[in-house]
Amino acid sequence: MSESTLRIGLVLPDVMGTYGDGGNALVLRQRARMRGMDAEIVELTLDGDVPDSLDVYTLGGAEDAAQRLATRHLTEHPGLQRAAEKGTPILAICAAIQVLGHWYETSGGERVSGISMFDVTTTPRETRAIGELITDPTLDGLTQLLSGFENHRGATILGAAAKPLGRVRHGVGNGGAEAVEGVVQGSVIGTYMHGPLLARNPEFADYLLSRATGADLTPLDLPQVDRLRRERLAVGR
């Protein structure tokens, strides 16, 4: 952290918050506060700039029209891109992967340019992927299964500069032949998992907090969170 307060950027919740993914910022703030840290959520809406000075950023899902608005805003206000260049952790959920990619194709066949933070492209699948998603993480620092709820029609192909977040055990994930899910490129991580993701995967939440603060974090003893995690993993098996 550059200051005494952990600043969590909730990016464009006015257009990129369709599936409750703003909860990821809430989880980060709460887990930081439970460790005695000062933490605040900074909402970055269409009405303002996108600073590159926050400690961690989260983006959520959206529909086609909202994705266009988000892409235009992030192009005109490239603070998120500058933050990524500095190595700031950024979490992108579902449609945010497509906005941060090179381009995505709409259900009507139109190709829409993204902001190219991810070396990925996305085209529509024949059928929508809906249901529980469980993966084995391939990101260094994560050891526990990841679980979430996927609801998307996009099939995302990774380019040479991008790596997957995990390998699919149950569900669809990115929708390609390799059965992988998500994308990791530098400090930017994308996944199709809703839930919210970080409420269901506390190790992942602490991974982002550790990256944001530079601190080694002792796991929290939260039986209710562990119970939720076991329940969700059981549903997907």
C-alpha cells in the first residue's frame, strides 16, 4: 500500500455490476478490516476519471450495451492500463474479460474492439454456459480448488501472452478445446466465475490482498465461510 489505507477500486459499478460482482470489493474490504487494516472502496463510475494510484481493482459482469460503454470509458480514461503496467492487482469477472481483451463478437455477429489488456479474443458459443464451475488453479500462490457460478455465452481464446487461471474439473470455463478457465496476464486476472468469486474462494481473496499490501497474511478462522465453500464445491461434483 502506498498509504495507510488500502484503497480498493470498484470499476464502473454503474455499468459493470449486473451479477453482484461488486461483492468482491466488499469481501476484500472486510477481510482487510478483520486483520486490523484500514480499507475503503473507491467507486469509479462513468462520471469520473480512472486513477492509476489505487491498490487493487475489481470489475464485474455486464451485458453488450454496458460493455460498449465500459470500453469507451476505459479507453478515454486509461488509468487501469497504467495501474496494470505498474503491477497493481486487477480482477476482471466475466464480461470484463471481453472488455479487457483485443475484441469480442456480439450475439449479432458484430466485432467490438476491447482495450487489449488481455491477449484474448471472444466469440459466441452455440449454447450458453450456465451452472457451477470448479477448476484446479494454475496460478502460483493458489493451492485450493476454485468454485463459482458461470453464466456466459462467450468462448474465449487465449493468445501467446496470456495464461489460464485454472483447468476445468466441472463446467465449461473459457469454452475452448483445452478445458481451461480464466486468464492471467501480468498482474491482471480474469475469470468467468460469479458468486461473488471472492466470497466463495477466501484463498484467492487473500492472494489479492497480499499482492495489494505486500504483506504475508495469516489465514482467517471463519467457519461460516468454510461451510459455504464446502457446500458450493459439493454442488459442483
